[in-house]
Amino acid sequence: MTAAADPTQTTSIVLVHGAWHGAWCWSRVLPLLRSAGVDSHAVTLTGVGERAHLMAPTIDLHTHIQDVIGLIAAEELQRVVLVGHSYAGMVITGVADRLQANHPGLLVHLVYLDAALPYPGDSWSSHHATETQQARIAASQPSGGLSFPPPDASLFGLSGADRDWVNRRQTPQPFHLYQQPLDFDAERVAAVPRTFIDCTQPALATIAPSRVRVRSEPGWNVVEMATGHDPMVSEPAALSQILLDIQRRA
């Protein structure tokens, strides 16, 4: 990566999946973005998806942050719209903090897709209900605290063939990063233009704090989608159009 992004270069889209998913979840979105002529990439985070065989107790937030930075570096991307779904709101926040410090201008927009929005020092679990935290701790016990299993995809508002498709592909999520705090410079991250895509029908309860925050804090562009938590599965065309609009304005 160069020291500073070249504004004459192509603006790429990088997609980062949420918990239990992998790059596979974007398979209905990537062709739409690419057919529109946009350079687009999807990363699979270590320990899930086709990289589930790499599950290890050493996997943490910094592993996943480096996964994304590694893709950007390997593809030599110059201007990036970075999209993080659900848990990956934690990841793209960490990526933004690091890249803004070392490669200012490389990230031109952050898209939080129905995603976690940490404050400095927060963990992914920080804004979850006590019952949710306890349930996930308990679910990690059979693996010795290594991982916790995915929920049924109906939780994401999916049904029928879509639900079955996601259920077949989900893999356990590394557990250590659930409670790991993320330290970052909030002002540095907030310097990147930001959009929050709010999936409202049905609205996932664990995302409620993010929905409140983006409507009460300056600097956010909020877009609503009348679909569930996995719009890349349930509404790929509508989601792709939103991302293309952001990319064109970036």
C-alpha cells in the first residue's frame, strides 16, 4: 500500500461478513457489483467459512483486522469503500483506525451493514443483553471456550430455501473475540464518511443500540432496508444498488 491513496484511482468495494458466515454470503451481491463495472472483493475471516479449518484459540479481533488489511494490500487497492456486516462492524472499525493512521485517504467510506458500533474499549458483547452474553458463554463451553455455534438462520429473518442455504454454510465463530475490547482513536475513525444500513423487517435485537446511536450522533448517513439481518441473501439487488450509489459518490 502506498503512503496515501491516489484520488484518480478506481474506487473498490471490500465486503466483510459477520459472525458464523464467510465470503460465500456475498455470492449474490458480488456479480451485481462487478457487472456494474465496480472492482469488488469479499474476504473470509480466519476460522470461519472455507477457513474454518484454521480455528484456533489464538484467533482474536486483531487476526480479523489483519485479514482485511491483508486483502487490501495484496490487491493493491487505492480507494476503498469498506463494508462490515453485523459483528464485522468491530472489524472495520479496527481496520479504519489502523489504515487512517498509516495510509490516510485509502478508505473513502465505511458502511456498517446492520452492524455493531463500538466505542473505544468496547467488546462485541458490550452492548448485548446479559441473557445474550450468558447464552453465548454457555454455548462456548462444549468447545472449551474455543468457539460458539451459529443460530438458526431464521433469526436473521430468512425462511425456506434461503434459510436452508445459510444454515448449511454457517460455521462456529471463534469465541475469544466476543469479549475482547477494541481500543481505537474515535476521531480518526469518524473522519471517514460513514453510512449505517438499518435492516428493519425483522429488526435484530442485538443491533438496537447501533440503530439508536446513528440517529442521535452527528456524521451518520442512515439508509433503511425493509428486510432482515442478512440482506445480502434476502435482498441482494437492493443492497447492491445502495452500495453502488455509495461507491459512485465516494
